[in-house]
Amino acid sequence: MELKKYLKERKELIDREILKYLPPEPPYGKKLYQAVKYSLTVGGKRLRPILCLAGCEVVGGKVEDAITPACAIEMIHTYSLVHDDLPEMDDDTLRRGHPTTWVKFGQATAVLAGDALLNRAFEVLADWNFDCERKIKVISELGRASGMLGMVLGQQCDLDAEGRDDVSLEELLFIHRHKTGRLITASVVVGGITGGGSEEEIGALRNYGDSIGLAFQIVDDVLDVVGDQEMIGKNVGSDVEKGKTTFVKFFGVDGAKKRAREEVERAVEFLKVFPKDKREPLEGIARFIVEREY
Amino acid sequence: MELKKYLKERKELIDREILKYLPPEPPYGKKLYQAVKYSLTVGGKRLRPILCLAGCEVVGGKVEDAITPACAIEMIHTYSLVHDDLPEMDDDTLRRGHPTTWVKFGQATAVLAGDALLNRAFEVLADWNFDCERKIKVISELGRASGMLGMVLGQQCDLDAEGRDDVSLEELLFIHRHKTGRLITASVVVGGITGGGSEEEIGALRNYGDSIGLAFQIVDDVLDVVGDQEMIGKNVGSDVEKGKTTFVKFFGVDGAKKRAREEVERAVEFLKVFPKDKREPLEGIARFIVEREY
């Protein structure tokens, strides 16, 4: 298969579908609606929803069935970016090559747009025309992944670690497992739940997700040091500037790259429970993560 | 029945139960956990969860069944307060007589604590050991009430209206119907859904909720002018200071009080579909709203 073409087509599918999940524009407070729409449309690789679709297909489900949870996942991911970019948080002005939501719409509306996206994700899942039991499993999985034992906790830990030079590898792993790992894992797991995967299959997807999530973060840290600003769409070297501890500190650039490749091979190994012809997209995505920009 | 005793007992029940819905304290990022706990425990009348319990009972359901959704509703309400108090929003330093969450834990953690509470609410509902179809209905109702066509939209509209002297009564009604009305209505409706109410009963609860929601906001506006700072636990006159249009502007203090009383009588009228002995708490709550502090 041609991975680049696959990713492009899937990204375009999500780009097209996600706006259908917005409610109609309200008579008052239009700025909120515009901020939500802007946040959802300024680029992004759509990696998480693509993982959700692929997770559904690898267990034998239909890609159409997973579009609703895939879009809900992208809404949750987008909400977290909008809030993380706020001045009181990471204070980022540029995201995916565009002004961040708070720069464009103001801080208050950015807080509200994030809230709106998070709410909307759960609303969309509740109203999804699908099997009730699976819907509940999906909502539970995503709530846990993004909540106070998941992504939100990871962001708090990340803030707590900023500027400290005593962050251990254990703490760094904890931060990233929560800040980025949990939602990446949940994305592919939710796909598996939607597609009706067995417990063993869901378990394999969970392990796969954990491994690519870690690889993804390690690569992010490496890119922050060696990446091309235009390519990654944000300011290079911002981690060092902010006094963030990264995997590069513990492993060096080459060591970190090696760790990322090892995690990807582990991820690919976990996919062996699935038929060879079905697991190709998830294998490709795992490899894409370490090859993406260097 | 003795309403004061009833409200006190129900408030204590929620105070006791709500902390059981927090996850265990994490090894890192404890500040987030503490901020969430603080936000949930600094007082409050627990009006919305009490409405949920009463809505469940009035349709013949058991109060125990409604404790989970009641606590989830209070989490959603609390998240909205935590975010609304932020400097970039209403910039409030005092809430229920205590420092607001951002004053106590910093702005970033306050954003995250709000996010955590909203997430947790949906997580708790998904994991609730209850009928699947009703759970989904409850999640959908709450998502809609608090989201970008509900409470979040109301807050955006409120910010948009600040400092403008051309806010019409129609716009003011839109703001409050969304900012406070929708979640109050959803609270009693969710109780009705939980208790297995018929469509007619749910409809009556919806109308009741809309009326008390409006009455509640009108009274809030009046209290901001004439209230006792110690009693309401926030700064009196803050609406005028912030250039907010209030119902007092359109109706005057006495006119606004009259409108609130009329709404309450309408609310009580909607309850007539329920047996006389069952509707007493909801009648009492409606009357309590206009009598609470003047």
C-alpha cells in the first residue's frame, strides 16, 4: 500500500466530515462558533482520527461506522491544543503555521472554544446512531483518556516540570504517557471497540497505541532540537527555551531516535494478532511516526 | 414538609457523595487534584443536583438511582464557575465567600481543573451502573445543555454584551436562557429520565425548569443590586461595575421581583401533572428561589 496516499485520503475524509458535526451557527455569540470552526480547520495531520478508523478496520469493522468517534476524538484533541496554547499555559502564538485560537479570538473565547469542543465531542458520541453498549464503552474510554487521570493530568505535570532540572526519566515518562500517550492509545482502542474487536484484539491495540504514543513524543522532542520550523509549523527550540526536560536530555539525539525506532518495532510486533493484509495501515502509521520529518 | 430541612439534608447528601466520584490522588500533578477537590467543596447550595434528585422522585424513581447524575451535574456546574471566574472571563476573586480557584491555584491549574471536572462528569456517567439507554439520554441532555448551544454559548454571549448599552430584552433572555437556564432545566429533566418518567412528565419538568431558571436569574440580578454581600458570598454591585445589562434595567427592582414571582407560579402550574404528595419538593424549590435572600 501507498501510505502517503492513504494518509492523505483519510485526512481529507476527516477534514470533510468533521464540520458536519458542528451545530448550526447561533443568532448570538457567533464568535464562539467561529473560534471552534477555526480551531478545527487550521490543518493538522488528523493522526488520532485516522488511528481510530484504522483500529476499526483492523478488527473487521467498517470505516463508516468509526467516523463519528473519529471526529469526536479530533474534537477532544483540538480542545486540548486550544487550552494548552493559552498564555497561562504554554503561551504559544503559532500552531500548525497559523495564529493560535487565543491570538485570533482572544483569551476568553479560546477558553470557551476549548470547553465547547470537549462538550461537543461527548454530545456527538451520545447522539451517534450506534449500538448503545459500544457507545458507552467509547465514552468511558475517551473520558478516562482525556480527563484528570489522562491528558489533563499530563498537562498539569508538564507545567509542574517546567524550569526544573531534577525531572527524572520516570517522571518524564509519566508526563508523556498522560499528556499525549493516553489519547493516542484511546484513539486506536475506540476504533477497535467500534469495530467489535475481541478483548485480545483490543488489548493488542492498547499495547500498540502505548508504544506509538511514546515513539511519537520522543520524535517530537528530537524534532524540537533538529526539526525544520516550516515543516513542523511551530517554533523550533521552544522546549529548551521554556526549560522543558526532554528525552533528548536523557538519550541524546541519536539515542532518542533509536529508542523511538525500538518502540515502533514493538508496536508492529503487537499487531501480529491481526491478519497480515489487514494490519498494513497500522504498521505504516507506526513507521511514519519515526520517519515523519527527519 | 419542611423545605429548609429538606434542602439541608439533600445538600449534605451531595456534599458527602460527590467526593466519592473523584479518582485516587495521582503520584504527580497533585495540584490538579487539589484544585478539583477545592472547587467541589467550597460551599454552594447544590441546587442543580437537588433538582435532579427531586426530578427523579417526582416521576416515581428512587433517589439513590439519581445520585450519580446529580453529582455529574454538580461537576459540570462547578467546571463552569471555575472557568467563568478566570481573569480573562469575569475576573472574580471571590466565590461563595472563598478565594476562587484561579486565585488559590493559579490560572493554568484553574483552566485544567475546569477541564478535569467536565471530563470527569462524562466519565462518571459512562461508568454509572445503570440502564444503557437512559445513560445515553442523560449524557446527550447534559452535553447539549452545557455545550456550544447551551451554557458555553451563554457565557460567550454574556461577554459579548458586557459594556454595551444596546442589549435588548430579547438578547438578555437569550443570554440567561443559555448561561444558567439550560443546565437548571437539564438537571430536573435528567432526574426525570433517570426515574423513568413518561414523555409528558419529562415535558412538564422541562417547562418547570425553564421557568425556575429564568426566575433564578432575575432574582440574581435583583440580589446584585439589593443583596447582602455576606449572604450571597460575592461582591454586591459587580454587575453594574462590569457594565452588565440586567433585568433590573428593564423592569426595575420591584418589576423584576414581580416577574420572578410570576415565573415561579408558572413553574408550579407545570407540576400539576404529578400527584399532589409527590410534587411538594419541586414546588418548594421553585418558591425558595424567589424568597431566598430578600
